[in-house]
Amino acid sequence: MKMNTLLLLVTFLISCHGNDSSPEAALDMAATDAKMVQSVNEFESTLDVHDTEQPAPTTEIIERKLIRNGALEFQTQEVKKTKTEIEKICKELNAYISSESENNFGERLQYNQLIRVPANQFDALVARLEPLALKIENKNISTEDVTEQFIDVEARLKTKKELEARYREILKLAKTVEEIVSIESQIANVRSDIESMEGRLNFLKNQVAFSTLNVNYYEIIGTDFGFASKLVQSLKGGWENLLAFIVFFLNLWPFVVGLAMFLIWLWKRRMKGKTSKHS
């Protein structure tokens, strides 16, 4: 009802602009242009307040929007075979591996995979992966309820779209450049809010539709592995220490030369003393 009244007011103002060309009418036109924009702004704020204060219907059965994430770390007999098996399980459950990495820590070969799986297959994925483990080191599953965020964004998005439609109706009635520029500016602001809300809503939908499981599994290669490499590293470290000692010693060459000269002088003095005693 309030919007219809506003539209009638704008229509009346625009019709007056076309029928009256006196100086007084020009002043009135400028004033009414400002009032039209102010009225639209007040209407927008009224919509926002009404939207935020309106309680959600209690009679409807609301489907919960849940985001499920998890992490699974375990030891396996052979990582290559386990990797192949995980890829097979993902294909059967319509899941996909969004990222993966391999690390070799000498005695331990480790794989890490980030799996996105349809939410209704998340528990099945965890149940299929657990038998692949020799020993489960860590298992962590979390569930976040984003139902309120989902409803809030949807409601505000609906309101903004209705407001955009009403602005476009007003734009059709605008006659002057000032009116067109002012209303298009308001439409641009509302459109920016709509795109931001749509992005947030799409993100929530994706997180709800696909759960995320971070899988980390490793294989112990052998406790006696790496003796040769450690021996080479020790020899290399000893050689580097020797070179470092030589460099350090060379940095002291003035003191070494001075000490040598002092010892030579002391030796000559003693020899000279012995010669004088015998004579």
C-alpha cells in the first residue's frame, strides 16, 4: 500500500513537471525531485526494518541446513595402494579430490587429500575409509547449523529484489535527467547488495550440498632406512666443520705470526745465553 502511494506521488510530480513551466514551478520541481528520492530512501529503510523484525513462520517445517566437515588421519600398509582405493571409493560415491600432496620424511611416506563429497554420502565415505587403516591416529567430525543464516540471506535477498523492481517502475516515470540519474544510482546500490547476497547464498548452498573430509594417511618405510644417507651427511658435515676451522684459523694469522716471532726471539735469547755461559 505504501509503495502504491509513492508511485502515485511520483506520477503526479512528473505530470506536473510536464504541464507547468513557470519559475515557481521550476523551484517546485527541484524540491519535489529531492522529496521523491527522500521518500524512496525512507521506503527502502522501512522495508529493511520490516524484514528484520518479521518473525519466521512457526507453522512451516524448516529443513535444516547443515555444513559437515571432518578430518581423518591413519597409518596404512601401503600408501600407493590406499590412494588407488580412495580414488575408487570417491568415484563410487560421486565425490572428488579437490587437492592432494605427497611428502617423504625419510622413514615415513605420507599423502594428504582433500575430498568433497555429497552431504548424504559423507558418513558412507568415512565408513569406507576406516577399514583401510592399520591404525587410526585422529578422527574429527564437526557439524555447523547455518539454517538461520540461510533464511536471513534469502529473506533479505527477496526484499532487495522487490525494491529493485519498484525502483525500475519509478524509473519509467522519470522525465528529467536529474530524476533518472538519482533513481539509477539507487538501483546500482541495490544491485550491488543483491550480488553480494547471491554470492553468500551460493557459497552456503555449496557448503551444505558438499561436505569436506581432509584425509591424511602414511606408511612407515622402515626403522633402519637411511643409514647410507646419514653416513654421507655425517662425512659432509665433518668436512664442512674442518673447512670452517681452517677459515677460523686463518682469521687469526696475525696472532699466529706474532706468537711465532716471539717464540723465535725467546729461543734465540736462550741460545745466546747458553753460548755466553760456555765462553
